[in-house]
Amino acid sequence: MEVSEESLRKWLTKYKFRDLTIEELKSVSGMYPNITFSMNTYTFKDGSQKDLLNLSGTVPVKYQGNSYNIPIHLWILDSHPFTPPICFLKPTANMGISVGKHVDARGRIYLPYLQSWSHPQSVIIGLLKEMAIKFEEELPLYSLSSSDAARQMELLSYIAKFTEGENDIQSKSKTDEEKNGKGFNNKVTIIGAGDLGLACILAISAKGIADKVVILDCSESTIKGGTMDLEIFALPNVEISRDFSATRDSKVVVLTVNYLGNTQSYLDVVQNNVDLFRGIIPSVAHYSQNSILLVASQPVEIMTYVSWKMSGFAKSRVIGIGCNLDSARFQYIITNLLKSESKDTWIIGEQGENKVPAWIAPNSGASHQSEDSTNRNAQQLLTKRAMEVLKGKGQRSWSVGLSVADLIDSIVNDKRRVHSLSTLVKGCYNINCEVFLSMPCVLGINGVTEIIKLPDEDTITEKLQSSAASIHDLQEQLKL
């Protein structure tokens, strides 16, 4: 390692996981002593810049009986090791780039290892080893003749604008686009192209609440991910991508992904979802730093907590779909089937069997205590009948998709409506742990701006505390 650990610590002061990054760099230096470290400015596709750690060196490759050292450089993002490096070839003046399956004309390197990057399984050494394997199958560089080398020198100066992050052409193009007013004000990203992700796309498109929708397909196969039909029957303003950079500057990011593998216990299922989020949330937070994270993955209370922890966002900007659908159905049942007033009724707490029906506390004086007691008895009877009807309603993908679109509408159009959302409830109902439960919340462009007060009834408090305790117990067993 050419630089000391002390120097690395000074360079990486803004890195979220500095100690993990430094430990990994030590391993890289031990196995690849030719690799050097430096801090340089990287410019992203939108023209924004950031000082990032740069690794430069060579990867030894054997090709058709000959040995080659392929020059590369890697940009290490400030969310490393939870996001993969940005990788480029670094050809000299007498080298040409062989565009192929894993390398484009700019020298940008694309590998399956990068696409499926997931800490702690994925590491820089593993990435370098896969580079060697893939480059042995298809050599990414070739030697130029002297006349070609002169032209290559000119070409390399152009390519350097990309690899060193100084693409003036793209920056100018974006500036012109912004001047012409072609930016997207209400951009929404859906992470996950399963049934729920597609249902969200259709619901958002039907309501016309976003001028741009990106669906990020995290599956290994386009057909398996469900985006093939979207490509066949194209929807306006909908983009399908596998690249996190396509999510940049989203106003809302909806998480619908769930682990679908075979596991032995509920804890394993949740842990696998946590591992899945490790490869998603840091990238989302990097590209859309001012977005609202809307979690629809299950279990929603825990995955909302995980998203909050991994993103570093304010608690007001990380919410779960919670009991929004159940509350809307509950209110509909009371109003349309039971023919009563429902504006103060809510489903709160935990999704599933432990959900709690509640009424917003009325502002009544002491002279109305008798009337309040009568109303409370009527409410209890009405609630019991409504809950019996609600039990028969499942949560199908299209129903949840409609609920998600409803929440996005409140956010992007700053409607400040009240929804029952998964939000951080530490400090409410004498809950002293960091857990997310559904509460009636005022929702707008900045996320949750207010939690609506509910009655401090013993039964409600007891149920919410019980849910909080069981959720917190499970969270303590997870490896974040």
C-alpha cells in the first residue's frame, strides 16, 4: 500500500463505511501490490461531481499462451462496500479497446459480478479475479501500429473525459435540457419488476401522477422479472432499466422487491430481504438524495426500519405502505356498507392479524362526557362489524398498487392528506425502541409532517406496545 492507513482515513472522512473500506483496501494491497490509491474528482452522467477514491493498476491475464497486464482503474463510491465500484480500462497510447460483451467503446467495464454485487459476499479482490477470468476469454485491449497509436492518443484524450469524469458534452447537453424545461419534476422509481412492481406502474400511469416512471428490474432474467410485456406494449413515460443511475433525482422511490428463495424460517426470510436491500438502498440514496422512500416490501414495518437505517435519510422521508389500504377499506365499509360516518376511523399498528382499529379523539369538553360515552359504545359496535367484513379482504398486488399510487399522489402533488403509514413511533404510546408502526400521518412533498393524535386508550396502547416489542425483538436478531 503506497499510502498509509492514516492518509486513507483522512481521504475517506466522508465515506459512510470508512473502516470497512480501509480493511478491504489492505487486502487488495496485499494481493495486488501494483495497485495504487489516490483521491480524484469523478463526474457522473448528470454533470454532478464528487471526490472519490481511485484504484489504478493492472490485472494479470493469460491469453492464448501469452501473459498480459491489463491496465484498469476503479472508482470506489462513498457507500462502499454496499455499492459496486465504477470500473474502466486505462489503455496506454499504443493500446486499442476491443469493444465486446464486457467492455464498451469508452472502456467502461461491465461484469456479472458488478451487477449482482452484494456485501459481504462481493469484494474488490473477487471483482479483480472475475476481470481476469473474463478478460482471458476475450482480451479487452490490443496493440496499435505506430500510425494508429497517434490517432489513439487523440481518442484517449476524449475517452479520458468519460473515465476521469469530465464529459463536457453531456454536461452541456443536460444544461440545455434544463433551460428548455425538459427535466422531470415528478419522477417516480419502482424497484422490483414482479407482480407488485408492475401493478404500481399501471396504477401510477392510470392516475397520471408522474411525468416519468422508471422500473428497475432486479431479476436475473427480463422474462422472469415481468418487464417483457412492458417492452412489447410500451407505456408512455415508462423506462425499464437495470442501471441504478436511471433512478437519479427521483421524487419518490418505491421498494417492492422480496426474496423468493427457499428458506427454513421466518427469520431467514427477513434476513434474506435485508441482504437484498444492502445492494439496493445505498445506491438509491446516492442517486436520489432528496427522495421519499416508500417501502412496500414485506414485512413492511421491518423493511421500512432497514431502509431508514441503510439510507441515512430523515425519519420523515422513509415510510412504509403500512395500513393505508386497510384504512381506506375500513372507512369505505363503514360509510358505504354500514351507512355511518367514517372520517375519524383508522387501522393502525402492524399489518396483518395484529392491526388495530382506532378513532381520532374528539375535541370535547367535560359537559359532553355522557354523550362521548354513548358515542364510544356505538363506535365499538360499528368497529366490530366493520372488522368482520374487512377480514375477508386479501391484499392482492393490484389492490396494493392502487394504494401505492394514492400515496404517491399525496407526495408529488403535496396534498397533505392523512394516511395510515408505517412511521417511526419511538416516543409514542410509551414505546422506547426504534420501530415503525402505522399511524395516521399528514403526507406531502417532504414526507410525513405530522402524526395525528389518537386516543390513549389502554387497549390500543397495550396492542401497539406488544407489536413494537415483537418487531424490535426480531430486528435485534437481524444482521444489518
